[in-house]
Amino acid sequence: IGAALANLSMSKYTAYISPFVIYYVFVMLSERYFKDIYIMNPKEWIVPENYWPGKHWGIMLFILILTFIIMILNDVVIERRVNEL
């Protein structure tokens, strides 16, 4: 996610800080406002406390799909930047 945001903003400092900020925002939103949507909480991905379909395989599949979505987004952004040059 940090790489995609850095490519969008053309700032290397965004790549450094954005993963930490996004992690904190997800934790804050899931613990304060969306308590029923435990899938948003990155802490839940590491140490699951709620029911996940497929248990640990379900978490791994979720993270794998999320990674592919971010990879595709990053590829689209990079392709757009290369074509602008």
C-alpha cells in the first residue's frame, strides 16, 4: 500500500510513513466505530480472535487477495506514470 501511495504522490517519504498511518487508521476505525467488522482490524489478521471461514486458511486467502489487489493497483499507477514520461 505504501508503494502504491508513493507512486501516486511521487514522494518517497509517503512510502515510509503510509503503512504505519494506514495500520493505525484501520485499528482505530475497527476498534472505535466498526466493532462488528473485525475483518478491517490488522491485529485480527495476526492473532485471530473471531470466527474466520476456513480459520487460518481463510485469513491467508484474504491477505493473498488483498495483496493481489494492491499489486494490480500499483501496476496501473506505475504504467500510467511511465506513459506520462
